[in-house]
Amino acid sequence: MKRTASSSTTALAPIVDHQTLTEYIQSRFDEFSRSQKDVAQYIVDHLDEVAFQTAEELARRANTSSSTVVRFSQALGFHGFPDLQDAARDEYRRRVEARGVGGGAGEPEPLFGLDQSPGEASIAADHLAVEETARRVSRSVLDAAVEEIGKADRVIIVAADQVAYFGTYFRHLLMLLGIPTDIVASHAQEGRARLARLDENAVLVGITAGRAHPLVVRSLQLARHRRATTIAITDATLSEAAKLAQHSLFYSSNSPSFVRSHVALLSLLQAMAQGIYANDGARADRIRAYRLK
């Protein structure tokens, strides 16, 4: 992708021909420091927000400092964050234009007016997060993950901090389907004992938000060593967890709120449970008597 004459004259034109900003970041990801990788992950998966955020807002959402955002911009070859933001806006504009091809009067009305309240803005963002997740989910990867969990002798879910609750809820869904499932949410002795049961007939599911928790990373590494099947569910396509797992599923966590949105994560977990339920008539018969809705 070339910097055009309309772009900032101070930019160093670091992006090679025919590459978007996100493609360029992905190609250089392994070169960055740990804190710069946090910024890179956020930009790749939240381009629409980055295009209009300040460096301070981006730093807050990527759990780093504004100086790291500036240094990251310079590491890419820009003079500063405003030039990186110009590139983000260029790419975002092209994405919007591409989605608009073929649109017209048949498109649905916006959920809310331009004068959205904070609550309405949060709901609208959740709606878009689910839509973005649906667009980016791979049917082949989702089907493979559903198949592996459905035939596993044991499933171990590793989910810490803000996503620990969702790991517990996913365990609840799998237990309803008759799948032996354990949850590991901390480094406690009980959690280590559960991880010790990993073998080639087990499936380990790591759930992350933002930078992959060390517990999830180490558990995936152990699972690979034990030849267990590994699945990562993450909101960062460049996450270390995604690189370690055999199957990686992405969900969008975009939100104007002070916390990440987990609506799309919940939708993805329920989709996986429904896939297992639909694929196995015996399981469906066992729980048909329960009123789960």
C-alpha cells in the first residue's frame, strides 16, 4: 500500500506496495517487544476504533502506555502516531467502501440515532461485535473444534481473570451434554492436578482476552507436549495462544465501555455447544427432557 499525496507529508512511507497496515503489522509482529505486541494485536483486531482514537485511548485499551504507542508507530517507520492513524483511516475507509458495494435501499436502519446514549452505544457495539465475529469465523475450524470436543474423553478449559466466568459457563454447557469437563482458572494445586490428566485423548480449550494469560500459554504448551488436542478462543488474531493451538477461533470484543465486550464470546461458546448437541443424537435424546430455554 503506497502513501498517497493526500496522506501526511511527515510519514516515512514504511508500508510496501499492496500491503495494508494490518498486513504490514502482521508480517513484522515477531520483531516487536512484548508491550508493542499488545499494541499490534489491538490495532489488527480493532482497526475501526484505532482510526479515530487518541494515542492515550489506544494505550488504555491495549493495557500499555501512550509512549509505547508512539514508539510502536516509530518502529513501523512512521514519525508518530498521527501518521499511523492516517494509514489506519485509509484502510478502514477502504473496508467500509468494500462492504458498501451492492448496498442500497434494502439495508437495515441503524439500531439507534446519532445522539446515542452511553448505554445505546454499548448495545450497538455488542451488535457489531457479534456481526464481526460471524463474518470472521471459519466454518472448517469451528466444525473441527466441535468434532474434537464431541469425541474427547475429557475436556479441560483454561480461562483466567476476566474470562474465568465464561470458562465456567462453557463447562456447564459441556457437562449438560455429558462430556467430562474440568476448569482451570488459577495456578492452584487443584488446577495443576487437573492439567496432569492431559493425554492424547483429551482436549484443552484456552480462552483469552487481550494478551494471553501465562496460565493459558503454559497449559497449551503442556497439552502439545502431551499430544492433546488444543483449541484457542481469543479476541487477538496475533495472540500467542492462537499460535500454539491446533484450532483457533476469533471473537470480537470491541466496545466503547471501560471493559471489553464478551457478548460475541458467549455467542461463540453457545454455538460450539449447539454444534455438539446437533451432531450427536444420543446426547440430544438425553437432555431433551430438560427445559433449557
